Amino acid sequence: MMTNINFPELKEKFEIQAYRNIKNMDRNLHTPFSGCPKKHPHDKNRIILVADPFADNTFYYEFRGEDITCAEELASITDIHGNAVPMVRIWVKKQSIAVQCTPFIVDTITRC
């Protein structure tokens, strides 16, 4: 079992601008990503989106704020201890440069 890795923590409320016209979002120009939003620890113009915040083996995305066209709030998820986190779906412009990061503990990875 992999131990939990600490992701950058949200120190203050993360405001999400929800748009009501998501149904008309052009999928030829945008791609949706879902997860728990976190503020970037060093760059206020970037956000981090943790795919599954309660999973032992998860990953996160990093996006520039200017590449996000809109966002919609999803239902919050709760762990077995009652800790809840907000979830969102963001729509990112295609051809934007983003980062997908999968943290791991070196001892647990099988080498090739």
C-alpha cells in the first residue's frame, strides 16, 4: 500500500467561477478535466487539479489560469472520516500546455 503524498494545501477558499452555458461548450476547442482544485503554491496564475484527492495512488494536473475557459462545481466528495473536498470540472483550451504529475515513493516503483 502506498502512503498518502501531501499535495499543496489550500490555505484559503478557492473561488470557482461557474458558468451556466456548459452544454454549449465546443468540444472541438475545449477538453474537460475533473478533480479537486488547489491553489498553486508559488504561482498565483496557475491552478492544481488533484484527480482523486482521497486515493493512495493519485495524480494531479497543473494548468495556467488563462487556459481555463470556464468551470463548473461538481458534488463534493467525502472520505470515511467525514472530511469533504470540493470537486470541479474545468474546460481547458485544446493545445494548451499543462503538466500531469504522478508522485511516487522511489522504494515502491518497479524498475524496468
